[in-house]
Amino acid sequence: MFLKDIGRISGLLAVHFFVLLVQTLLERELRRAMIREKLESLPLYPEDRPCSRPTTIASSRSSNRSSDMCSASAMLSRSSW
């Protein structure tokens, strides 16, 4: 393992923190876009089952499918920063 040095351990923890921060911001932006568009759910689960509280994991699974891209990435691209 490459975590023998305290600097590498703190670096790994910093990267992990930033990943969680980005994940949280993506979820928040997606949920705000759903409210703005007055959507109660998105078809993110298998068989296009509705998802009322989407997470980044469900969103990434949806964008990996080859079906219609009416998913979180389309919602985020329309939102304003």
C-alpha cells in the first residue's frame, strides 16, 4: 500500500472529502432542478421505475444505460449556476 507516509494519508482523505462534497452538490442541484421543473420523480431505476429522491449513484446508473437520456444529466445541463 502507498499510505506509509502521513502526507499521503492526509492527501487521500482530502480527495475523499472533495469527492463527497461534489457528490452532495450534484444531488442538491438535481433535486432543485426537479422542484423548479415541478417533477415528482425521474425514471432512474431499472424498468424506468420512478425515483423521487435521486442520488448520484442512481443518476450515474441511469446515464450508463443506452435508453433515452431523460435523466439527471439532462436535468443538470438545463439548470442555471
